Amino acid sequence: MNVAELIEALGGTNHLATALSVSPAGVRNWRSFGRLPARHYKKVLALATEKGIDEISLDLFWED
């Protein structure tokens, strides 16, 4: 799964932005960059677990 697929699986740009308290533009930038900021790892993992996504690669995150 890549970042774009993960964002969609977690409910899309606007839903993820709201869940992480960031702007939709920020999420769109992550999609373009192909990585998510590591500071959001725990929350993304929790959201993924709620959606039944069992595994998220650490390669999808960058140290910010």
C-alpha cells in the first residue's frame, strides 16, 4: 500500500485532515510527496486499526 492508497483507505483527504488536525492541503502535499510525517504515526496506526488495516509500512513515514 502506498500513501495515496492509505489516505483513501482512511477515508480520504478531508477525513484524514480532520482526524489529524491538519489542513487538507497538508494531506494533499503528503500524497504528492509519497510520505507522511512520522509525528502522525500513532494516530494513523490507530485510524488504520479502526478501518481493519493490519499493517502499515514504516517506509510510508518520514522523520520530520
